[in-house]
Amino acid sequence: MSKVACVITDYFEDVEYTDPAKALQDAGHEVVTIEKEHGKTVTGKQGNTKVTIDKAIDDVSPNDFDALLIPGGFSPDQLRGDDRFVSFAKTFMDEKKPVFAICHGPQLLITAKALEGRTATGFKSIRVDMEYAKANVKDQEVVVCQNQLVTSRMPDDIPAFNKEMLNLLAQ
């Protein structure tokens, strides 16, 4: 089964982490949370979810993982201010490893300059940013691009997002 990196920090959208992580784990995949500091506890923006970080960004490499999960909320906007997370995400895109980004998750990919020529979706407020990043932006519950990138718009899209994420990993 796959080992999935999940880059996450405070103010992530609770269900955009918990539901995909549970779907991955239920399917037998390993989810490893990554932040600046190992052992830190981060809290979702709804205040309902606390996650203890498995690994610090300085202690991991994209080579350690098969796929990348980027939950939405304010987390991706904070992470993209740190070049280590930008480089980490860009490597997954460049190496054509599966990347799953929901809601505001594509913000990290925008900063990584990894959306040019890709078809994707995201939360309504970031779609114009995605267009400036030269992505072909769709308003659909889930978009799968080049059998690598799975994106969705919001929590309501999680069932479709999880389905396509798991389909991609099953290949």
C-alpha cells in the first residue's frame, strides 16, 4: 500500500484532513503528517480536530512517499510561505507522483509554480489565482489531471475527492 505525506499546520479545514485521511487509512494506506516541528499538535480551524505531527519537514524527503495530501483551510496559505514546503510539493508534481489538494490546498501548488498546463479546481476565492498560475480551472466537484493530480473545491466535494484519490492509488 501507499505511504502518503500530508502537509498540514494550524487552521486546516477539519474535515478536509479527517475524512481523506480516514479513507486512505481504511483502504490500507499510511498517512504521515508533516509540519515544521515533529510532535507539535496542530488544530483545525473549526477547533474540533487536533493532530499530532508525525515528522518535521527537515526530516523527510519526497522520496520517502508515494503521494501527497494537501488539506484546505488556512494551512496551505501558511505553508506556502516556507520554501521547504513549496519545494516538497513541487517535487511531487515534477516527479508525477499523485497529489491530492482540496479547497485552498492548490495554493501551495500555485506558489510551487506547478499548475501551469494542468486542469484543476479549488475553492472559489482562489480560482483566479489558479488561472494566473496558468491552470485550466474547472468548477466541478472533482478534477483528475494527467492521472496524477486530484483537486476538489470544498468539504461538500469530499466523497468524490476520496473516491478519485483512492482510484488513483489503486492503479
